[in-house]
Amino acid sequence: MTTIKKLSKDSRPVKRRRLGTLLLEIFLSLVALIQLFPLIWMLFFSLKTNEELFGANVVGLPWGLEWENYSRVFADGNIGRYLINSTIIALVTILATGFLSAMAAFAVTRMKWRLSKAVYVVFLMGMMVPVHATLLPLFITLKPVLNTYWALIIPYIGFALPLSFLVLSGYCSAIPRELEESACLDGANIYQIFGVITVPLIRPALATVSILTYLSSWNELMFAITFVNREIYKTVPFGIMSMEGRYATKWGPIGAGLVVATIPTIILYVMLSEQIQSSLAAGALKG
Amino acid sequence: MEKLLRDKRAIVLFVLPGLLFFVVIILVPLVQTGYYSLLSWDGITAPSFIGLNNYAKLFTDSATKFGAAIGHSLILAGMSVFLQLPIALVLALVLASGVRGEKFYRTVYFIPVIVSTVIIGQLWMKIYHPSYGMLNTLLRSTGLENLAQPWLAQKETALAATFIPMIWQYIGYHMLLLYTAAKSVSSDIYEAARVDGATDRQVAAYITLPQIVPMLKTCVIFAVIGSLKSFDLIYILTKGGPSQATEVPATLMYSNIFTKYAYGYGSAMAVFIIVECLLLTVLIQRLFPSDPN
């Protein structure tokens, strides 16, 4: 290793190398600032008074902490309602998608039947379909359930399934046959093999698809503004959009609303940043 | 064992629920959209079959400005490929070469990707606000007040002002994909290069870059397809305005269906978006050198 180091970049004078590293770090920090500053600014203005926001202190740190913005947005906005709605919809979507796609992935990759390849290809093609292409037909088909949670849960499951299925299939097909065979010798039936052997083994992949499904359902906008318009069923994205109308001249509460709406995702990201990044990378590779 | 794995009833039980969802939510609506696109229909009165007239109208009816909308989405695609991707690539290569704080930077750059587009949109609306926005305030305080302007409300700047947040938001996504690819290059190759006396920059240009071409292709496809399908941020920021200066195919489709009740015409736009995406995916696949593996 020492020879390798000596032969490599160390041929440059030490001073120049230090300067290079310094410039690089300044560059990287600048990019970090650009990526973060709008979000930090959002936090700032959620804690400012109207006086600060409209002239006195637009860009800088808040002078005092105007927590009233937060109590206000909770008291007369519906932000709590939106958060509950988004949580319910995301949870049901994640559970149903995970369950349905795990079963399908198991049957397609582990069991022996003629059409398994065909089913795989069908799901694969499903990845290519943009939501736009189904918007109007779904709007017509879902008429009976429009303005309920189902109006969003059902299409979210449908659109989360293909990716979830592909990620889980990749994992399932790597499970050694011997595990299933020995379970079979012990007298397990096919449902027990699925529940006791396969599901525990693909738990990491289930975590991955849960994250992907959470992000897509939590942030989805086009279906959310089309299939729901009653205030009590709005999800966070649509709710935030309608807040703009209500508080047009009060940025403080809007900022507070934006911060509150971002917090669940940020908490999740802080706890699971590595897992979330690798999930999205894995999801992209399947796409 | 064999008998268990060929259990027809179990297979049906496992596959059918998921497949049913898929067929009802994606496949059938897809076919329906194709059929609607051949109709003249307002959703209330009886539809009439008009063949390919809607498609002809897309390109002959100058009032719709569909051509301009396609143009806008192609500009966005161009900006994504020639602005967003190079930035992401540089960041990915720098981070993958092992700088101090690698993990921190990667985590920070990625944050905008996971934040909801609506939040991002509301935020940038405040940044661009003509009187109290961050951008104009900064311009005024640095003596550049004649540059301060209503960024989203005038035709000349609206398009760029809408696209910049979109580019900004997804830099981290492409950075992550390219970084992951660069990291998966075998370390033996790097060491061999070091033994041969290669510098950091040479390693990046001659070793890492060729190895991540397949991922670069994936990124180009994502960037282009994402641009052609773009809707959310434009809908939030401008809804296609002012006077259609920021209209893209998806916003036109949305307003034709849900405000003008032109179900058939809007569906033709949806079909156009799908076909356009498929064609460009194939084209990009062809343009890139094929995977050596």
C-alpha cells in the first residue's frame, strides 16, 4: 500500500495539494448550502412575524421565535387533518402493496407454472406506464368512491405494485432451494413455506419497497387533486396547496404548515438516511 | 416438494389479487385512454367516434399551443441532460473518490429529492415573490434593484424560473445513482491504476467514467422521461401560465380534461405523452454504446 500511495497523487507538491483540497471543500460546502438553503429559509420564515416577512427581515434569522404561527396553523388550518389522512393512506398502501407483491413475487419466482414468465413481463411493462395515461379512466371508474380514502389508496396500490414486485422478485429468486425443501420435508404446506421461510428472509427488501411506497404515496399530487376535493379527505400535498389561498397574506402560518408537512419525511430520513438512499438507488436500477 | 410448487390453487391465490389490481388500475385504463382519444366527448353527452381527428388537431389547432408545450418539455429535457446531469456527475465522481465528509455531503445533497414537490413549489413561490421574495430582496439589497422582477408572472422569465427548481430538486437523485455506480467499480482496478501512477483526475476520467456509462444511460433516460412527463411543479407554480408561457403536455392534458371537459382531446394528449416517452427511451438506448458486459 505504501508504494501505491507514493506512486500516486503524492507526486504533487504538498502545498498545492492542500490548496486543492481546500478549494474542493469550499465547493462541496457551497453546493450543500444551495441544496439546503431554501429549506432552512422555510424554517426561518415559519418563525417570523408579518412585519419581518414583509420588509424588515426577509432573508435573515428570525428576530424572535413566533411560535404563534404554528399554533395558528394547527388551530384554524386543517394541517392535522391532512397529516392524519396522508398517514392512513400511506400506511394502508404500504401494507397492501407489500403483501400483494410479496405473494405475487413468491409465486412467480419460487413456484412452477407455465405463465410465470408472462406475469413477470406484464409487471415489468407496467413500470413504463405514467399516471397521466390512466387519470381520466380512473376518475370515471372510481366515481363511486371519489372523496373517500379508497379513491387514493386503490390507485396508489396499483401504481406501487410493479416496482415493489420487481424488487421483491429479485430478492426471492436468490433464496436457496434447500430452505424450502427442508421445510417441506418437515411437513410444511406452501402457505407455511411462504409465511415462515420466505417472508422473514425478504424482510430487507420489504423495508426497501415500504420506503419507496411511502415516498410515492406521501408526495403524490396528480391523483390527489383529482380524486378528492373535500377538505376532510385531502392529503398533505393538496392541503398545503389550498392553504396558500387561505393565508395569502400571512406567510408565517404558511411556513409553519410547510415545516409541519415536511417533518415526518425529514424524521424518517434522519433515522434511515442510508436505507432510504439505497432503496431509491435499488428502485431506480429496477426501473 | 414438486407437488407443492405446482399447486394451482395456491398459485392463483398468490398471484391473482396483485394481478387484479394491476389490470384494473393500469392495464384497463390504459386501453380506455386509447379508446377515448378517438372520441369527441365532454363526459356528459353521448360520445361520438371521430377517428384520429383529435391527433390531427394536436398539431393543426394553433389555439391549443400543443407544439409549444412539447417544445417547453424538450427544453426542460435538454436542461436536465446538459445542466443537471453534468453537475450530478461531477459531484458523484468527487464524492466517490473519497473526500472527507463524503457521507454528510451525499446525505445533504439528497434531501430535496425526498421532500414533497408541493413543499418545494410553495417554497420557490416565496423565493420568487415579486415584493417580498428572497431573490428580489437580495437583488435590491446588493444594489441590483433593476434586475428585480416578477419572475413567475411575466412571459420572459416564467419558463426558466419554473425549470430551475425542477433541476435543483433532482440533482441529488442523479448524484446518488452515479455515486452508487462509481462505488461499485472494483477496487482492484483503482489500485492497478494507482500503481501505474494515475492521478485522481485521470482515474475519474479513464476508469470510473467508462465503468458507469450504463448508469449514465439510465440517468439520461430518467431525466428525459421525467421532463416529458413533468406536471407537479409547473402546476403548483404557474399552472402553465402566464399566457401559456410554461405550458407542458401534461398541464395541457390536465386543463383540457378537467376544466374544458375535452375528454377525447385530452386523452389524445395522454397517448401522445406515453408514445413520446417510449420512443425516446428506445432512441436513447440506441444512441448509447451498448453494455460491454
